Amino acid sequence: MAEEQLVLAYYDGTVFSFERAREHSESAFGGPMQVRLSGIEHGPKPLHMIARLGSGDLPALKGHYPIDIPLIYGMCYDGCSIEYRVHFDGIELLELSPTESSDDWPYLHFPLLLPYVPLQIGETRRCSYAEFAEAFPNMPDEQPSELVVAVPPPATLGFSLWGSGDQENVTILFECDLSDRVVAASNRCG
């Protein structure tokens, strides 16, 4: 049986599907945020490390990012929209809305740290951006950036990203401008 596709990245006409790895790897789902945050004040709850894509796993990152690209999102920030720049020594928050977290979003007792799951590239396949976007709700009609990453709610990791929203296939969309090392993230629902 094939592993669940936890993170899907689209770059240069190719989909890279990341799935659970059996050993530690450069790429991971969840885990601690091991980078320094600067820029916009926020809280009291932290932003979440949704995934980390290693430059050795994704050819698009070579030469643009120091080691990997951290994909962060405000899971406890209702309707979060975030933009940040990845520096060699941390992440600079450029935009964040809202800046105050909620006690009950996306549901009561949401974990402060997502479980760490090492990732590896499973399937890669050529396709158009339209074919890639078709699998997720309300994606932009045109490819919004060089690297587009979608994180659907996981079904096999033993926790829920969105509570009842998991059934609605709420997806986190990351739009990555590789040359400027800027990432914009939002959620998409049906």
C-alpha cells in the first residue's frame, strides 16, 4: 500500500509528492521550529512548523535556500495569512493577519507542536499547473509563484489539523518566490 502524500510541491511542470520516510531526512512534516523569528509581534500562541523541505530533496531549492525551506503557518490564528522572508539566520515576518492567536481555533486544545514525521519524495510526475491545482479547493487559476506547495489535512498521522474542517479538505497553500526567498501562506477551503 502506498504511503499518504503529506506535502505536494509543484515546480517547473513537475509534482513532487512527499510521504513518510522510514528514517530521518532533510525534509519533515511538523516538529519544532528551529529558526529565529523576527519582524511582526504575534501571540500568545506560537506559529507552527508545518513542514520543512530540504534542498537535497527538492531541486528547485538548490542555490536559493541555505539548507531547507521552512513552511510555517499560524494554525491558531483564525483565517491566517502570512508572508515571510527566509534568511540564513532565521525568518523575518513581513505580514501576518491576524496577529493575535485564538484559544479555540482551529479547535480547543490544538497542539502547540505538530508531530515530527520525516519525509521523503515518493512519486514525481509531470503535469500542468491546472492538473496540480485541480486536486485542492479554490486554488489560484494561474500558478502564483515558481514553487507552489500544498499541505492537505493528514489522515494517517494520528492528529487533526482542522478538526471538522479536515473533512472539508482545508489545504494550506504556500507560494514560494525562490529568488527573493519570500513565502506567502494561506488556507484554501471548498
